Amino acid sequence: MGLELYLDLMSQPCRAVYIFAKKNGIPFQLRTIELLKGQQYTDSFAQVNPLRKVPALKDGDFVLAESVAILLYLSRKYKAPDHWYPQDLQTRARVDEYLAWQHTALRSCCTRAMWQKMMFPVFLGQPVPPEMLASTLAELDGCLQVLEDKFLRNQAFLTGSHISVADLVAITELMHDNGLSVLAAKSLRADPNWLPGVRE
């Protein structure tokens, strides 16, 4: 069996992996794992990924978890165009720098904001306390300022003049927090090559 990707397109890291694979013509079998139905906790999925998280990749007997690791694996194995994960040492280091920063900064802030704005009211039946949401949104504003000042600056993309996996991770995260995750998931299902605002 060929490459299998276990994804839920409602998840921003899953969307990054899916878009990358589609944009680079990487053949794969999509295995949908519906997070809101708890399918990540099934015994059958635990045999694929004991971490019980998506995305997950299965390439023959090789199994890999974590979106960044999957993106870099796909980039190397399928020899994606250099701009995605550049060979130039310093440019690649800039991509790595962003990927390391975003996981505990922007991703964390965006996830908390999304849960407090959209998910908690649905699951708890009431909004979160306004001061809690205000604090989270203030922290998110700080992360966005760092994204702008430190990483984007006056460049077209986060690491220069060409799109990289750093940009893909960033755009899927920011779309999610802006409530566009449902639109993005539907658009990807309708047109696998869809990626708003990005031209190679």
C-alpha cells in the first residue's frame, strides 16, 4: 500500500499537510479521522498512531506523527521545490526558527482563542468570562505583533520572497482562529488545489 495520510481537515495542522501534498502532486490515500466524533481514540487508530492525534502518516511500515515532521518528511522524500524547505543553510534555519516558535506561541494562542470564542459556548452552553477571553485575545495580539515584526517584516513571505512550509503552517493557523476553518475544509474538499491568497 502507498502513502496514507490520516487527517481531519477541520484541524489546521492537517490542512497544512493536505495542502502541501496536493500542491506538490504527492499521491496519497486520505484516511479521514473525525475529531469531533472521537475517532482519534479508537483502538484501530491507536494502532496507527499511539499518540491518538492527527495528522499521522503511514508510508508502508513507517509511521510518523506531528505535522512539522510530516511536512519535512514529505518535502525530502518527494523532492519538493526548494522554496518549501530551502537547502540554503540560513534560509532553512529561518524556516526552522518559525516552526519552533509557532508551536508554543501562535498555535497555542490561536487554539485557546478559538476554543474560548467558538467551542466552549457550544459545549458548555454559555460564553467564557469576558475577562478570560480579553486576556487570551490580548496575548494573541502580542503573538501576531511578533509574527509581523520578527518574522514577516516587509517581506512577501515569512522567510523571504518565496513561500515555504513556514507560511503554510502560519496561514492555516490564522485561518482557523478567524473562524474560516469550516470554509477552508469545505473548499479543500471541493478543490484540492485551493489555497487562498497564495500563488507560487
